[in-house]
Amino acid sequence: MAEITVTEHLLLHQKKSPHATGQFTGLLYDLILSGKIIARRIAKAGLFDILGGTGEVNVQGENVQKLDDLANNILTWRMERCGALCAMSSEENADLIRIKSEFPSGDYILVFDPLDGSTNIEVNINVGTIFSILRRPEGNTGEIGLEEVLQPGLKQVGSGYILYGPSTMLVFSTGQGVHGFTMDPGVGEFLLSHPDMRIPQQGNIYSVNEGNRNNWSEATCEVVDWFHTCRTKDGGNYSSRYVGALVADFHRTLINGGIYMYPADTKKTQGKLRVMCEAAPLAFLAEQAGGRAIDGASRILERKPERLHERTPLFIGSSDDVAQVERIYAKYKNKS
């Protein structure tokens, strides 16, 4: 099979897209370059003083890891200069990042989690960069307002993630299926390795942090109990797998099927995951691959956030597995 680079693949698919612009290609090029730089730093993390925390707390109330800070700085510095963006939003920054007047600006908005699962780096577990690409509403000029950024996930023109692990992978979609690319260190390029990725209709793995069970609602307990006892299509049991890094758990779900769940609980009544930089981009990928993503009742991609760092519960993966969660929650809603 001919080796197809991510840029070649994008150019081929852009011909079919209403968002086919050189600006978009340039945006993705700089995003990929940022990922390559981050991957190189992560590979050497144990050799330099970039493990552990910075001693600071981010806007989410979470302890900032040194590699969080490093990845965020790499992405914001490079993407600010790419010429395709009018604004960015990072999980690590409280406010919208508007492109300074000294740099060229464009029509796109980039929302990202610079290093999801960063606390796992010290134990050498996969981490990743999650990104969402939106387009500024047509005809809008001048300084971009927050309301222009707070778009539902259905408005995304692209999303994906870069997974840093045994191999570095880029998985992304521009609305024409999901495609995976693996970094070839010998040539320094992401090459197509997983074309047209599809989530099986039903899986055999459920992923949830059961350490939170004492804080769950009755409905959530029933959801997880269902996966304890239900049967797969071949009559087997579901297995429990939980990495604790959303991007790693989702990548396994995308390939093998099943479901990833992060429900609301009494401590996190609105859920833990961020709508714009985590749930919406992965929901876009899931649906493009034939899966589903809901907050327990509603489709994630239809949710219009009211705040930049709004949180949500998330149930994402194989369509049959997500449908079962939806049925159980609906039963409890109808009781109330």
C-alpha cells in the first residue's frame, strides 16, 4: 500500500468539503507540528525536570503539571502565529485567547486540551492532545466575541486528538469519516494507518471510575450494574477497563467498541469533563465513526455551551451500548 501522509490525505478529502481552504490546511499543519514537538518532549520527560506539578492550580481547580504548562505554551505560541485563527481556547486558560493584532488572523477558532491525562506521565501511561476546530460565523468582523465561540458541537468543521504512547498517533475527522495516522519517526511524518475507522455497533468493554460509586445516583448505579451482568453478542461478559486518561480510554473504545462513561455525581453535579475541549470533539469523532455520545439524556453535539469551560457528563462509544444507558436514564426521568 502506498504511504499517504496526513497532508496528502487532507488535500484529497478537502476537495469534497465546503470548508476546503488553504487556511484550514495551514492550521492543521501547524497543529501537527505542535504535536510533534510535544511528543518529542514527552519522550524525554524522565530525563529532564519536566515531571510533577508546577505548584499552580488552573481554572478548572486542578493542579497544573509541568508538562501541561509546556504543552499549552507550545500550542498557544505556534498556533497564534499560524495565520488561520481569530481565537483560541485552552483548558489551561481562564479566558478566550484572541489573536494579537501583530499576527495575521483567519476565520477559524481552535479549542483544545493541551495534555489530557497528564498526571499519568509519571507512570508512563498514554496521554494526548484533544482539539476542536470551529469556524467564525460568516460575515463577522472585528474583535471576536465570546458568543461567537460558544457554538454547539454540530458546528465543528474538524476535531481530533494526538495520542502520545508506544507510537504517536493522530486521529481526526473533517466530517468525512474518521482516519488515523501513525508517526513514522524515520521520516518524521504521520502516515495513514487506520483509514475509515468505525466503532462496532456493540462492544464488550465498559470504562468508568467505579471508585466514585458512593456518589452516584440510583440511575447511574443501575447503568453500571447493567454492564456488570449483560452479555455481548457472542454471549460473553463485558470487561472493565479504565485508564484514567480520557483520550486513551476513548481511543480503545473507538477501535474495539464498548462504552466510556463519566457520569455526574454528588460531588460533580454538572459532570467533570469540559464540553468544548473534551466532550464535543470526541463526540464528533464518535458519530463520524458510527457511534454515539450523550450526556445521559441529550446528544452532546446538540448542546450549546453557555460558558467557555462548561462541564458535562459523558457516555460515548458503541451505539447499542449508549442506547442502553439512554433507556435506563429515561426510565428514571419518567418516574420523577
